[in-house]
Amino acid sequence: MSMAEGLQPDEFAATAARAVAACAGLDVRAQAQNLAGDGLLGIIADEEVGGLALPLGFAVPVIAAAHSGLLGFPLLETILVGRLLQSSLTRLAAAIVSGDKLATIAWQGEAVPERDGGLLLLNGSLARVPGAASVDYILVRMSGGGAALIPVDAKGVVVEDAAGLDLTVPEHVVRLEKVEVPIGSILPAGTWDLLSSDANVLRAAAILGSAEACLALAQEHASTRRQFGHALSYNQAIRHALARQKLGLESIRHAITRSLSRDGGPVQRDAAFLAAVTYGSSISEGALQIHGGMGFTWDVPVHRHLRRIRTLQAQGDASGLISRFGRRYVSEVAPFAEAGA
Amino acid sequence: MSVLEAVSTQSVAGENLTGEAYRDAMHRWLHANLPASFRSDSAAFAPPTLQQSVAWEAAMYRAGLTGITWPQVYGGHGRSLREHLIANQEIGRLAMPESVNSIGKELAGPIILAVGTEEQKRRFLPAILEMRNIWCQGFSEPEAGSDLAGLRTRATHGDGWRINGQKIWTSGAYRAQRCLVLARTGPLEDRHRGLAMFAVPLDAKGVRVRTIKSIDGRESFCEVFFDEVEVAQADAIGAPDEGWAAAIRVLEIERATNRMYRAWRFENELRHLISACKADTALSAMVADRHYAVRLGEVAVEIEVLKAHVETAVEALASGDKIGARGSLAKLYWSESHQRFAALAIELLSQASLPQNPAIKVARRRFEAIYLAARAETIYAGTTEIQLGIIADRILQLSRGK
């Protein structure tokens, strides 16, 4: 029986928003302790590792709140790694859920294994690793669809700053040069695909949070900024632009809900992420436009959200995904034959 | 009529069934009974005559596929909105003709259910479901398209009512028995006040119907002229003023729930398009190529999002939530997405190999008709601009302040 039985996902939104606000100004390890204290790092992890054992849907409002509040912590990655390790590396999973150890995920690139006697050595160039400079472990994809957990302080691991849009949880690149890993840190083939499918739902939730924040900022600006003797929102062009942003926002929200419903499967999860990328980008860019020159300044936070949405788009390889999604869809339809023929 | 002679006359196919068993019964009935000539994805397709459509829709009603949520006392099946969704998903999955009485089933009927008298409910509602009465909608006028507050058709009260004026864009008036007419009882300056609704019999003296040819070559659009048309008090729907306000509430729900099959029909269209392309040498290579795979994938994503809009609205309504203006979101999303898809469909099909194979001929006939008809989708039931206005006013509640 879950300790959180009877709770609804939405009830976590307020807790998460409070926890995110409380993290402001803290370093990453202090943030981890705060978030763990509210149960947010182990929201979907088993109770054996200190988690709440809730379904993925409960992480959606948490991630949305984290991104809406520009939380400077790799929460999406932490939530996924904690659960991923719970059966194979239980003690480490517990340390991640409790905030004592920090982890992230390398979303781009693969580690290539090499045998050296009885040792397994990993080589490779990895990128799109959010917050790698301040974590203890990095989960990397292995060629073949498995995954490996690499301690950042292991010999042969080089973490470097990288060019990247996200200011809130900056990305790094990681080089692996003959990094020795215990066999127990290798997770089986298929791990990565399962992880990616859950990650897509949470990325959609992240974009939802950012897009919600952007639309709220744009709406506030349109209602208070006056030009030509009227609030901006007096003008039909502005009203219609905001209405389209609202349509996009609700489209993301409903697509996530559907992806987690009884009818939801991999197709619906991919669709939720792809829809979130399309509408999230246009909402954040549209919000910037409505702010006019102010939108182009460092101080108005719309650009921080825009940067994150574009970063999430790349971390989830939206371009590759829509291509695979379309090809899979086409391949599953049989050539035309007369019905009943 | 021979095409429909085989249509089952047995009563409600899914009686006493729920959930997936109900879905299965609806699915089996439709597949067993829909004539091939009604299917626009079949080489045997021939647009049904009015008589055939009436017979088919009456059979669908008897099978439990229309009037699903209406109370049994008025001829409905007394089922839930969730079951309405299940039946509509199955309807959408087949390429069947649009209803010739959707105004009766999805507009006039629900309005009568909400504001009609008991006598009106018993007189009108079963006749709609049994297809004895086809309805049309007399709202738009030459001077009042999107802005119904500018209506000029006038209803004067004496011994009963007398209606004078003109309606336009009245789809299907030529084949309808009744028109749901919105008319003004007060001065034009009253705008939304003083509007009343009437169930005007189209065979009444003084009613004249003229068809208008539309871009798809069909003559379904009509103008309807009312010249000193006498309407009995018994055919006035709801009280003046209150009736219109109630109708607006009904229309909000209808916008979210009508033609609930749309997302699943859209999917049927996408799958038909791909299947036709895969039967053609040149197009099968194109749809496997990244460019078109991505564009078709984007359509598939939009269909998933549309399904999400519909299912979320149904869950909200079924849980007792107010739908408010949210129907505008689904309507706007579907209409624009469907237009983009229709343009993609004709773009792809125009690149087919020569000589054209039968699959391409069938698909071109269907998708060229869909492309043209889709141009109306961002105009009817509230234009795109009206929907954006509703979202801005009612959902975002944006200030219009000076």
C-alpha cells in the first residue's frame, strides 16, 4: 500500500510549487535536500528506496511546477534515475531519492564498451548532459540499447562546459576514455527505450510548465502595457495571438493526460512530447513577441523558458522522433485493398 | 432502396451491454450493415440518395447508434456521454456519409430537450431520431453572419406568430421538413435581447427555398425566404429571451460534443491516404521517405491531440464539470488541422504514377471532395476568428479596457 494512497496528481502541484520556491538561491546539494524532504525526488520510486511508489502521472505536476518556477536542478533526470536503479542498485537509488547523491542523464551520444581482460571499459563522447558539473553520477546510453551508470569522479571521465541555450540547468559535454565500470552498473538492453518513453511524458510536462509561465507573463503584459491609449489586449491581433497560445497550451495538457490514460501507449507518449515541442516553442516565442522590446531583454524571464523548451526539444531528439514516428505510422498501414476483398 | 434492404431491422444492437462489449456490438453492427456503396474509401462508392440516407440513419438509430444520450421517454437510448463517445469512435473509423439530419440530432434536438415544452419534446424528438423529420438551421442572414445580434428576420405576435425575413447558408433546407428559425421579436437595437426560436414547418405558406451551388459543386446550401409565414404558438421553442439564453448554453456543449467522431474519421482518412499511396509505385517510395513521413507523422500527432481534446471534454462533462467555452478549442483545432491535412492529401495524390491505379482513383475522388469541403470548416459553426474571440473573451478573459 502506498503511503500516498488516495492522493491525486494535482495535489502535488502546490507542494511542488512551494518546494521550488524554497530552492531559490540554494546550491544544488541543498536544493536536493529540500526536494527530497518534500518527497519529490522519489515520487515514482519504490518505497524500498524511500520513494512514494506513485504512477508516472504524479510526476507530471511536479515537473511542470519545477519548470514553471525555473528550478535550477536536474529534477526530471533525478526522478527517472532513482526509479531506474531501484531494483539493481538499491542503495544508490536510495541515496538519490534522499538527495544524498546527485545524478543526471546524458541524452545524446553513446558509450561504446571495450573488454580489457576481465574489465569492461567505456569510451565515447556524450552531450546534452544537464547539470553534469555538479552531480555524482551520469547515466549514459550504451550502444545496443542498454545503459550504464558512471561515477563522475571515475578515472577517464571528463566533464566540460558546453555551448547551449539553457541557463537554468546548463548542459555539459562528457568524454569517456577507458572508463572502468563494474558489471553491476550496466543496465540491460531495452532500458533506454523505456527510459526515453517516460522521459518524453515528463519533457512534455516540463514544456507545459514553461509554456504556462510564458502565457501568464504575456497575458499580464498585454493587460497592463498601454499603447495608443489602450491596453495591448484591446487589439484583436494581440487577443487572437494569445488565444492561439491558449489553444496550444491546452493541447499540450490534454495530450499529456491522454498519454497517461488507459488508452495511452508509446504512440500517445511520443505524440505528447512532439505536440509540446511544437506548441511550447510557439507559445514561448509568441510570449516574447507580445512583450515587444522588453521581451528581448535579459530581465524578462520569457527567454529563460524559451531556452529551456528548445533545449528539451533537442534532449528528446524531436526531429529524429517525428521522423521515426511518421515512418512507423506509415509502415503499419497496409496498401489499399478493397474492403472485404 | 435495394442497397439497404439487407440493413438489419433488429432493435438496439448493444442493448444491455456496456464498455468494450458495447463497443464491440456497435463495431460489428456497423461493419455488417454499412453498404459498400456508402463508403467513400471504396471503388463501389456512389453518393447515397436522400432516401437511402434516411433509411440508413433510421437503421442506425434502431441499432442504438444515434439518440444515444437522449432520454428513453423521447425515443432516445438513455445512455451516458461516455457511451456516446464509444459509438462515435466506431462511426468515425468507417468512411461513411455525413448525416443528412445532423441539425436535428445535434442542434434542434438538444435545444428542444433543454427548453422545449413536454408536448414539443414528444412531438419533435422521436421524429428526428426516426428520420421522419429532417431539420435545418435558420440562424445566419445576409446582414447577420457571425454577428447574430444583427438579425433582421422578424416575428410578430398576434394570434400565433407571423414571420418575415430571409435566412442564408441554410444547409439542407431543400430537403428539410422543419427549420429552427431565430427571429427578432423586438427592435433591431435590442441586439441579443428579444430573440426567439421557432420550429417552422417548411411546407408552410409563404416559405420559399432556393439552393446555392457551393465550391464542391453541390447544391446543399440554401436561402430561405419567409413571407408572412404563420407559425403556431405550439411551434415557438422556449420563451422569447430565456429561450435564446438557454440555447446558447446548449450550443456551448454542442460545440464540444457534436460530430464527436471527427478525430476518428480524420484518422480513417489519414490511413486511407497512406494505404492508397502504398498501392502506388511512386507514392509508396515518397511516403517512406523522410520528408513525407515527417509530414504524415505530424498529422498523426495532431489527430492524437484532437482525440485528447474530445476525450477530455467528455470526461469533464461526464464528471459534472461545466464545459464553458472550451468547445471552441476543439473546433478550432480540428478545423485548421483538417484543412492542412486535406491540402497534404491532394499534394501527395497529384504525384501518383501513370496510369492511375484504382486505389488512386478512389482516393483522389474522396480527398479532392474533402479538400473543397474543408474550406468551409473554418467558417461554419463559428469562424476561426469568432472562436479565437471566444477563447480570448471567455477562457482567457482578456481585458478590453480602454
